[in-house]
Amino acid sequence: MDAAEIISCQFCGRYVFPFPGWGTYLQPYRFMRAVWEPEHRFFCGSLHFQCLREFEHRQAFRQEFGEIALTWGGEFSVEVHGEVHRMQRAGMGFINKIFHGERCVIHRNAHSDTWLVLEHDGPWYDLDAAQLEAIAEGRPLRSGDWAYKTVVPAECDRMALHASLPELLDQAGVLDLYEEALRTGDVEYEVFDYYPPKRILEYSVENVLPIPQEAYDFLREYARTYEPIDFDKLEENEEYL
Ligand SMILES: [Zn+2]
């Protein structure tokens, strides 16, 4: 994959600016298959969540992603040049379902205090204990302050270091895909550095995550009552397994 492929949406082909809750990158090591295609090639790379929600095979995508996210993993088969091979893949371990709503499910991880909100239409959000605490207090669910790197499109080269986020997205021709994020996300955006030879932009972005309201409402109650994992107990028990 060259840079242009890495930063292009697997559905619409346009630039994906990595932005919590709105655009993401699916790692090749997940071994996700494009089960909606006859060849079942591996599916990885950047995607806009909005494009995923509009994708005609989003149910198949959701099913396959669920096989990875909501399990410990397992065996699967791939066909290469007419031969079927059995392979192993690791799951993410969000195996305990705690909520099933009209728009999403919520699963708890078996080995850490983390949760996954997975929309029936495909998009997903990882949450940690601090984020649940915010929800319990009725505060907005924010993404957390993470640093990111992206290769900006060539047309953004001269302005990437000093542009505001709306200016950057506009110049990249994808402002329409992030308009709602900018309007509702209470976005904090900071540029750290820009490396012109490779057009690498280093930045942080922090914003409100657009989880479904039903998930927020459920978690608001749940977050007050759940039992954190007792890691000492886990280890003790494992000695007797
Ligand atoms: Zn797209």
C-alpha cells in the first residue's frame, strides 16, 4: 500500500482524517475478510464511519467485525488460488454482552475494564473506565486526548502546519464528511509538527464521541453500579485453573 491508499476510504476513496468516532483505520493483522465479496479478500485500511453506515453490505461487515471484536478469535478459512486454507486470528475479547438496543450492542471486555459500543450498522467505539465515569456524572463522552499522525493530501501541503481543522478538511475536499463532527463534537485540535517531504502531520484531536443516545442512557445507569475487575482475584483464580 502506498500513502494514498493508506489514507483513502475503503468505501468512497476519499481522504480519511483520523478522527475519533468519525474515521478510523482497520489494521491488517485483524485478518478481517470482505465476506460480502466472492473472493473474501482481506479487508483493511482507512474508512469513514459515515460511509460504512451507508455501505450496502454493512450487515455483512458488522457480522464479520463482530466475529473479531466480540470473541477471543478462532479459526477461519481463506481461499487462495482455489485452495482453502485454515488460519487462526485473535479476537478483541469483548465477549460479555451487557446491552442490546435498537441501534447498537454494548459488550464488556473479559480481561480489562473496557467496553465496546458496536452499532448494528458497523461503526464502533472503545470506552474505558474514565469515560464511563464521565457518563455516570452526566458529562459528554469525550474521546480522550490522543496524538495522531496522518499523511495529508498533496493539496494540503502548504497549509497543514497552520490551518485550522475546518480549513484543512475543506482543502482536502472532505469537509462534508466531518461537518457534523465539527458542529457537535466540541473539538479541540492541536498541531504538533509537520514533515513536508512525506506530508506527515502530527496532531492531537479530542472531541465528543457520537455514540447512540440509547447507549449513553444505558451506560449512565450501568456506570454507577458495575464492579471493576479485581485483578488480584483474577490472578489468584488463574493459579487454580
Ligand atoms: Zn468514505
